[in-house]
Amino acid sequence: VFFKALMGDVLLYKDDFAGADRIYQQVFLMDPSFGRYQLISLDLSRGKFDEAIRRSRQVLTDARGGKEAPGAYWLLTAALEKRGRYDEASLVWVQYLQDSATLRKSELDAPRPYLPSEQLSDLFIRGRIQAEMKSFDEAQQTANELKSLGEKSIDPRDLRYYEYVQGLVELEKKNPRQAASLFARACQRLRFETILWEESRDHPLYFEGLARAYYESGELDKARLEFE
């Protein structure tokens, strides 16, 4: 199943959506739980957000109360955020955080620590949604938490999470030049040497934010380059 899914991934990365869909459907028949994750990834790539939400809710129904529940809440949050349903995404994200904390505490040998890398990732998503909802006070508080964690990190590139959320706050507040400066610094901190999906999945967000900020500032040539 795993190698079959990899074949689908290769086709997806080549923008062969029809081919990827054909392979992922085969994966789904072999392992419905695993295959559904692949199909959701394809739906998100194709902009079929409503279908991704429907599949994510099914994943959550199957996983609720088990160890897979946090991942299901994460998927549903991602689909809702991309669809622009930020209020719902925020509520689902709260459930993700609660289930994740419960799961960490339920480890048999000893409670698993909440690693700084996990905190950064979780706060990053929370801050994005808050800014997109225009809950600026809450988003600013989250940005401050990200800044504190980033400054304590051994890798200064972790400050990109703070700079992105702060940039999004400034952009939503109609301060595009301040936003562009923050997004530009965040883009300079991106890790391009990694092949891990977890490390690279958010790269387009950073460039899209910078492009939007340039566009709103009237710097159209710079915006075009970043969008490209």
C-alpha cells in the first residue's frame, strides 16, 4: 500500500491529477483509512475544498476517541481554513489541541513532552486563523508567543513563524508595507535543503503572503515575481 501511495504522490507532484486520483482510488480500496488521507491531499491540491472537508469529517468520525483523532482534527482544520471557513476552523483547532494534549498525557510509560517544534507548528496555525478572522488582539498574543519561542530556539529560522503571523496581522490591518517587510524576512528563513513534507508544506504560504503585501503596496512587479 505504501509504495502504491508513493506512485500516486509522484504523479501528484507532476501535476498529473487524473493519474494521482486513479492510484489513490486503488490505495483507498486496499486500505480505506490510509487512502482517504491521500485523496484529501489531492482534493486540497485541486482546490476541491468542499470535498476535502467531507472526506475529513469522515476520517474524524472513524477516528474520534482514538489515537488518530488529533490527525483527523488537523486535516479538517486545514480544509476549513483553505475554504475560508475560519470560525469553524478555529473551533476544530481547539478540539485538535485538546485531543493532542490528552494523547500526550496518556502515554503508558510517561507523559510525552510538548516539544518546542510542536508548539511552534500549533501556534502558527492558530495565529493564522486568528489573523484571518481579524481577531487581531488574539493573533497578536499568539504572534508574541511565537516570537518568544523563536528567540529561545537554537535555530534562528524558527522566527519565521512569528514574522509570518505578524505580517498577516499587518496585512489584514491594511499596513501592506510593514507586512511586506515581515514576510520578506520570513521567506529568507525558509528551509530549502529539506525533503520532508512537514518542513516544506507551508513554503507557498510565505511567498503568497509576500506577493499579496507587494500587490497591496502597489509594487506590482515585485508582486508578480513572488506569485510566480
